[in-house]
Amino acid sequence: MSLLSDEREPRVVLLDIEGTTTPAEFVYQTLFPYARNHLREFLERHQHDAEVMNDLKELEAERKGDEVRGLNPPEWRGGSSESNLSSAAFYAQWLMDRDRKSTALKSLQGKIWRRGYESGELKGQVYPDIPPALARWQAQNKTVCIFSSGSTLAQKLLFAHTTVGDLTPFISAYFDTTMGAKTEADSYRNIATVLALAPQEIMFLSDVKAELDAAQAAGLQPVLCVRDARRPVAPGDRVIHTFDEL
């Protein structure tokens, strides 16, 4: 793994998913439509499950915050189980339309996708260079972790049910927005604390510059992953087009 002159050898490789390990098209054209199409049915079946009830409470609280900020979210009608469920479904769809990185929404989506993965309707997609890179890092005694806006459940499901098999034996930890937003430096400091490492010992790979800027501000080693070679990049950024370059 080549390093810049002022960098130390990383002990942890922290990976983004969308656009980094996994094509964005799979997320937007397969996963998101699946969650949207099965949302209402899932809520009807599981609205009394403790974890789902917690997601719904968090959604309702988030909606109140949106209302206070003048974002005009859909009305939330309480008073009955049916009206509460309908309100939650409409609000969740409203969040999906805006690609909101809502922790409660991502939690619900992960639960919906679980059925799809377990039934075989969904198969996680990763770029061809991912499996050999994971095996190579494991052989080098490096720890591989994931940091995605998707829930930890969704992350584990994707890597456990890929088109090339179960990749979870190569991954040691999963982090989601319970650590904080991916564009906030404190989120990466929190991850370093959980891993009991100095931030400088962690290399973060992402296709989103704002995330890398936040990671760098926290002391991590940022690497911009640009899968499309035609995409312009800023001078000075450390850029790779495939994990084979690391």
C-alpha cells in the first residue's frame, strides 16, 4: 500500500459503500425502489415489533423537527394505528424523495431489505476488485471496517449476500450515522475512539469529497475513490480508480 511521505502505514481501512465498494446504480435502482415498494406492507406486518415501533417514534420526532424548520413535511395524523402507520409511510417516502440520511429511515430500510436478501430477491453488488482487496488486506493483518449512511444491518446484509458470496468474514466492524453525519469530523473521531486507535492509523476511502474533508479534519488518511475515470478531480487529492492501486 503506497503512502505519501507524511503518512504512516494504516492499521485500519475504513470503506464507504455507495460508489466506493458498490455501484451507486445498485443502491438507487435496486435497493431504494425495493424499500419503497415494500414499505407499506412491511409496516402493516411489523408495526408492533419493538424495533419498528422505535423507528416510527424517531421518524415522528424527526418530522416535528422538519416542521419547526419550515420544511413542510407531510402531515402526521395520530389517533389510531392506521393513521399513524399511514403518516409514517408518507413521511418515509418524503424522506426517500429527498435522499435524506435519516437514521430512522435507514433502520427501516435495512429491515425491509433483510427479507429481500434472505429470500434471494436481492443480491449485493460489489466492484470486481473488492474481493481480492479484502483478502489482501486480511493477509496483511489490516482491519477492514465500513462507514455508510445505511444502517449497520443493511451493510451486513449487502456484504453477506453478494453475487460473489459472503464477504463478511473479511470485515471487522460496521458504522452508520449513529456515529454522526458522514460530513462531520466528530463522526470519524468517534469511530477512532471505538476502534481505540489514533485517527492517523485509519485510512478512509470514499467517492464523496465532503466526507473525505471531514475525515481529514479528524486526522484520518483520506483517499478519493473515483470509479469513473472521466470524473474531474482537484489537484492535490490522493485519488484511486480501483482498489488494486492500494
